[in-house]
Amino acid sequence: MKKLFLITALLSSCIVFLQAQTAEDALRYSNLTFGGTARSVSMGGAFGALGADFSTISTNPAGIGVYKKSVLSFTPSVYTGETSSVYMGETGYDNKYNFNFGNAGFVLVSDTKNSSVFKNFQFGFGVNRTNNFHNRILTDGYNTETSIRTMWTDYANSEGSLNPFDTELAVNSGLIFYDSLSGQYLNDVTRTGLEEGYVYQRKNVVTSGSMNEIVFSAGTNIGEVLYLGATIGLPTIKYEYHSTFVESDVNDSIPYFSALEYDEHLSTTGSGFNFKFGFILKPVYWLRVGGAVHTPTFFNDMYDEYSSEVASYFDSNQNEVDDGWAKSPDGYYNYALETPMRLLGSVAVVIGKAGLLSAEYEYTDYGKAKFRSSEDDFYNVNNTIANSYTEGHNLKFGTEWMVAPMVRIRGGYQLYSSPYADAVNDGGMRQAISFGAGIRDRHFFADLAFVRSNTAQDYYMYSSEYVMPAQNTYISNQFLMTLGFRF
């Protein structure tokens, strides 16, 4: 019973996301992915105990303390998000390309020649990409049990008043109507008493945007044994969502009704801040141990704009109902979001000048995310977050080997545990495999990387109370190139 309640609470929120913030929104901005330099990405992001890479400023800030020379680097990237969807026995597929920068920044190093304890001080500034939202989803199939109009009719009868973003649009476009005799909202199926037969349903979703973090970092090298660092992170969010849901009576089994189209649009922007602290300990030459703490990220400037519209089409030989169209008002909302803190531990083994092995563990509790607002206590949605999500235990592994005096090859693997509690959503675990190569000399370095990530989970076209889930597989491919200069 608890599992059923959580499934309904979490997944039914997807259909009303335009009217309120949902648990899925909190997870989207809490569940960070790979990003940064090509060297770090090619090694699975397992760089917390190694340092001297700009990516570590957003993971373990002590990595800045390993720098011995000042560095300028930037990372152009090509990203592809693709989704394969199986719904009612039918398979849909779509993808989306995006060109972006994985990171860009510089580190300045100051030598302390007169100090036997503090060997260097470092300062870094730049930006790292921490999430990519570019994707397209195509889901379609034949539903023999329900219509989205069934859901709208039930909502209209239970809510007490019509919602201007769905049920009111359904009424204004003629898809459901008020029956004065029964005092209930009905649709053309309930009016005739006939079975629905089946309808063809298709949903196209296009998402875009990203999360990027502007970083200010400082570190120091204490006796070539202990490295310390701290980062002020200023993350930003830009997320765009547009969906088109189509339902049609392809078998002409429903009186009057021919087809409908329901469009939704959401635009979210936000900015916030966090703090990160870390260390790297090198007790012996071949062993490195690292750790870091990330405070919660406080997004105090979240802003949503949203709207929806419905178009209806009826059988041409029926004069009772005309085709209709209705659009919602434009919605706006300001609020705050607090994402959970993170704890990271890492270890690396250096095998002379030949190569190295590294591993990293990340802990975060996705159920600790919270929405806040002066206008709403968000009690229900925050309770849903706490009950629907669980602790994340994420593992990263990487290796690098020298194959020539200036040439190195690399490989990596990431495993992110499912954030969903009590099997609320089948799937959610994410894996990524990466590899790359690079050349390095005293004044210049160039690195290439490729990473492929995949995850699978249930997807509902609308509320899980009314429709069976599609089984979606999400795959991303990313190619990165980092160019850097030492001075």
C-alpha cells in the first residue's frame, strides 16, 4: 500500500507540473551528471584524490592545491541526448544535439619561496557544466483502456473548480462538458454509454537547457603532503520543457470525437550558491587520499513561466459539436529550492611514471531537497520528496597510462544508484563508460574524451492512475576536447 501511495504521489505530479513545483523538479536539479575537462570525464570523473585539473574545483577543491604552474583551459563539447520508448507494444525513438562548453577557466599559482611549510597558494576562477537537459522523447501507442479525457473528467468532478491549465481548457474546447441533470462533468463516451474502443496516443517532448557553476576557488600546498582547498560555487539553471500530446480515434469507434492536441510549456531559470571544502593527503609518493564536503545549494531565485493549450477535432458528419481551441493564461511563480549536501571520498594509486588508478565515492540524500516560498509552505510536495527519494551512493573509477613520453590514454566508469525509494520507479540507476587520450608537455596540453551514459525508468504520458507506463531508455553521448596552456 505504501508503494502504491508513493507511485501515485510522485508520478501523478507529472501531469500538473505546470501549476506547481513537483518532486521530479527537485530531483532534476539535485541529480548532477558528468562535466568538466576531457581528462576528468575520460577517467569517469574519479579525480578527487589527484587534483591539478579544473574539474576538481567543483568536486574536491583541494585539487587546486596540486597545481605548480598557472593554467588556462577551455573545453568545447558536442552532446547528444536520445530516448528509446516502448509503450503498449510500440517503440518510439528521438534525439537532440547540443554544442556547449564543458568548462572554461584559469588557475593562478603563487610560489612561497621563503616558506618551508606552505609551498604554493592558488586561486582559480571559471565555470563548469554540471548538467545537460537537451533531449527529445517520442512515445506512442494504442490505448485500449483509457483516454486523457477520462482523467480530465474525473479531475473536473473532484477538484471543486476548473483548473485553467487543463480541465478548464478541456471544457472550453468541447472535450468535456457539464451535465445539469447529473450535476457532473461528462465526455462524449460517458454521454452515449458506449465503450471507448481504443485511441492512438502520442507524446513528443523536447527539453533543453543546462546547469552551470561559476566557481571561485583558493588552495594551498602544505609541505607536498597535504593539499587544502575551498570553493564558492554560484550555480545557474536554465530549463525549457515543451510537450505535445496527441490523441485520436483512428478506428472511428468513439461518437463525435476525432482527435485532440494538448500542448504544455515550462521555462525555469534559477541561480544560487554553495560552499565546498576539501583535502588531498599524500602520505607516500604512490598513494593519494582525498575528501570533500559540499554544503546544500541554495537556489533563492527560482522563476517559472508556464502555459498550456488544447485543440479539439470532431467528426465532420456530426453537427452537434464544433472543433475547438482554448489557451491558458500565462503563469508565473517565484520560489526557492534547497538541494541536498554531498560527501565525497576518493583514493588514487600512482604507479611510477607509467600510470595510475583512481576511485571516488559520492554520497547524497535526494530526499533532503526542499522547496520554499513566502506564499506556500510546500508541505505536501516536500513530504512527497522525503518519501519518494532515497540516499544516493555513486561510484566512479578511472585509469590513465603513458604510452609515449607525451601521450596518455585513459578510461573510466561511473555507477549512480537509483534515487527512487521503495521501487517507486522501476529503474533510475545510471551508468557511464568513458575513454580518451591526450598529449602534454611543459607549456601545452590537449585532451580528447568520449562518454556514453544510459539509464532506464518508467515514464507516464499523464497521471499514473489513468495510463500504463512506457519503458524509456535514456542515452547520452558526449565528445569533449580540452585545450590548455601553462604559464
